[in-house]
Amino acid sequence: MTATTGRQAAAAAAKTLLADRIALVETLGAALDTHRRADEAVTTARTAAATAAQHARDAYDAAKTGGWTAAELTKAGLRAPAAARARTTKTTTPPHDTGAEAAANAVTGAA
């Protein structure tokens, strides 16, 4: 049996600690990969849905151009998908810190 030196024991303990930490990072990496793939699938599905909706709207318009009325198509259960709504994002600034006030405070040194 070979005697273990303090250096070897320390290295073995460090390897054990690192193995636990590496396992955590591997789990995180796998979870992030799964999330990325799911996010890509959602993007692909949204694109496919938007394309299919546009084709359906085009076919609906062609049916109307071909002599069908909107009422007739509706009665037959055929409705064109609604057009996609534009998305808006809200940006808010704190009401007490407008750009003009911040600039004035910078010049005067006020807080």
C-alpha cells in the first residue's frame, strides 16, 4: 500500500469538489441548450403560422374576387385569419428623473 501525501490528498479533495461543480455547469449547459432549441422551435412555429395565415388571407381574398361574398363565406364557416397586430413595447422613465432634470443636475451638481 502506498502512503498518500498531503499534496495528493489535497489534489484528490480538489478534484472531488471540482467534479461536483462541473456537474452543475453541465446541467446548466444542458438546460440552456434545451431552452435554446425550444425557443427556436417557437420562432419556427410562429413563422410557419404567420405564413399559413397569410396564405389563408390570400385564398380568402381570391374567393371574394372569384365571386363569393364575405357573408357567403362566413355562412360556410370560412373566415380569413385576422391580420397580425403590430407589437408595441413600453418604455418607462421614472417621473422624477427626466432627461432635462438629469442634465440640469449634472451642470449644477445637484442630486
